[in-house]
Amino acid sequence: MRPLSLFFLLLFVVILPSFFYLKASIHTREQITPLPEINKDVITGPVVMPQLGNATIKAELGRSSWNLLHTMMGRFPEHPTTDEKEALRSFIYLFSRLYPCGECATEFQAILARYPPQVSSRVAASQWACAVHNIVNQRLQKEIFDCGTVAEKYKCGCDDEKNA
């Protein structure tokens, strides 16, 4: 290989990529700061996202979101700490603000106003999510779930954990 070719190969394959990698990782490390206290108005504020016009995307988003919520509730600790309860409650309210479908988020916030999240235990959270899902399904004229079988329907493959 000619010296000039070797130089460019070394420059473009070894030196420049590692320079950008190091620069990015240094930049990332410098940007990490402690999280500020969360203002309660941020958690319970108005919907952020606009309307979502595509019905196919809206339906897929709904299925995926319910899967996430039911799985999360099914994995929530049976005896949560005060911090864990507040984390889940905050997540649910933030989820309602930031949900990518504006009209869906508005409906979900109205449901939350009437039926606040139940976070005292895994069972309470799971049953609350099922009841809320059924409220949405009833409005959309969809099948109503049997909340006694919600844990079976949304299994995550984590049943063998001892201290969940």
C-alpha cells in the first residue's frame, strides 16, 4: 500500500472516528446534571401534543400504550414504597400530558380527573388500569376486558421473580 493511501486510511478509519467518539462522550459527561425538583404543575398540566389524524397510527399507538401500561402495572411492586407510589402516579399523569395523540390525551386526562391512579399495590394499580382501559373501550365501543384475567393477558415473562 502506498504511504499516502495508508495515511488516509489511518486518518479516516482510525483517528477521526475515535476523535468524534471521544468528543461526544466528553460532551455527554459534561451535560449530566442532577434532576431538579418537579413542579406539581408540570405533572398535572394541559395536554402537550397536537391531534393525531391517522386512524391506523392512532390504533397501533393505543394497542402499544395499553400493553406498556398493563405490563408496567403487572410489574409494579406488591408493597411499594412511598417513593415508588409517587413515581408511578407521576408517570401516569405525565403520560396523559405527553401522549402523542392530543384528543386521546385529553380524554385520558378527563378519566384521570374522575378516577385518579390507584398505586397502593400491584393489584390496585393493575385493576385500576384495567378499569380505565374498559372506560376507554366502552367509549370506543370495543370489547370489555375481564379484569380478573388482565394479569394473564399482559404477561411479561417475569412470573418467576421472587421479590417483585
